[in-house]
Amino acid sequence: LYCHTLMARSGSNFNLAIRLLPPNLRKSMYAIYAYCRAADDIADGSGSVPPDDPRIVEALEDTIARHAIPKCYFDEILAGTRMDLTKRRYVTFEELTDYCYHVAGAVGLASLHVFGFKDRAALRPAEDLGTAMQLTNILRDLKEDAARDRIYLPLEDLHRFAVKEGEILEGRLTRRFRSLLRFQVTRARDYFQKGRELFPYVSPAARRCPILISSVYEAILDRIEACDYDVYSRPLKLTATQKLKLVHGALSCTSSS
């Protein structure tokens, strides 16, 4: 109940997707989310509930035991949080994908054990889907991160498109900046394409959850493109109507599979 409350307060897109799961799986996903949320809030300096809160620990331990989730995934998630406390720039895309694995890929792998799967071939696309979502988060939150002097876009990409760090921090919408973001959106879409290979491996009872969350995040990329890569001037959140359409699409997809 406590973990569910944390999820409900967050307004996260994950809440909508988790509600599509069978009731016996929702509780486990709420526990995973609560742990990730608490860890992430520490990195942002806004945490009031630590990841070692007894209520979270108890729920998470039950989830780990119930679904035989490797505990290393949660150690890796916490390591990703520590990266946010010490690292504000990423020189190469290789460095960034390592970060994405820790803060998102490991979450996807832990979630996969809750969803249920029988083939280890599911592991790679689950990780790719997590990377795709984190790359989308980076684009969506560019303004917010810049206010904290954080630039997650690889510096090698800034150099490639002749964009200075100051342009990112100041929110300057130059032609070069738009070209940079166009490249990043394409890269994220490539990871979503690889991540969609996950869906057939997931238990049919849980499949609609990853399908929906993938659709929601891809729709955020659509919004970024629709506003000509202006991620500074307007919120990029989806409307309730847009989300309901995506829910309908996820339900239709799974009912026909």
C-alpha cells in the first residue's frame, strides 16, 4: 500500500502502464518503482524517503523472492544514482549507455522477471527498451537538467554538430542545436525498434504493460519532433486524451496477439 501511494503521488507514466497488469503483479511493480523513485530523488536532492526505508525494503524483498529477481539489478540501479551525484558530463555515447543501463536497463531487467518470460533472448531487448526510455528522458528533461548544470548528451555529439555547452545551458535554439536533437531522437527510436523485440517473449498476461510504456515514451519523441525540437519553451507531457488513445492501442494489440 505504501509503495502504491508513492507511485500515485508521482504522476508517473509508469502508473498508467502498471494498472494494466494483473493485480498480483502490480504490487511487485509498485515495490520496484518505489525503490527506483527513492534512489532517484536522492540524486536530485529532493528525497524525503530513502531507498532503505523499511517499508520499501520489506516490499522489495518480497518481490525479489516471489519472482526470483537477481539482486544485482538493484545494486546496479543504486550505482546509477551515485553516478548522478558525481558526474555531470558524458564524453562519449559509450559512457552514456553505461549510465542508461544502470538507471533504466537494470530496471527493465528486474521488471521482466515480474512480467514473466521463458527465453533468455528477452534480456537484451528489455535492456534496449530501458535505454530507449532513458534517452527519451534525457531529451524531455534537457531544460531541467541544464538548470542543475547537467548535460547528458554526449560531448562528442555536441562537437560533431558544433554545439557549445553554453548553448545547452542557456537554452539557445539554434539550427545546430535542432540538428543535434534530431540525431538524438533518431538514435532513441532505433533503440525502441530493438526494444519492441521484447514483447513476444513477455507473458501474455503482462505484455500490455511494456507495450503501453513504450508507446507513451515514443509519443514523447513525437512531441519533440512536432515542436521542432524546442524542449525549452513548453511542457512535453502527454494529455489525458493522448494517453487514453495509447491505452486503447495497447489493449487492442494484446487482444489480437
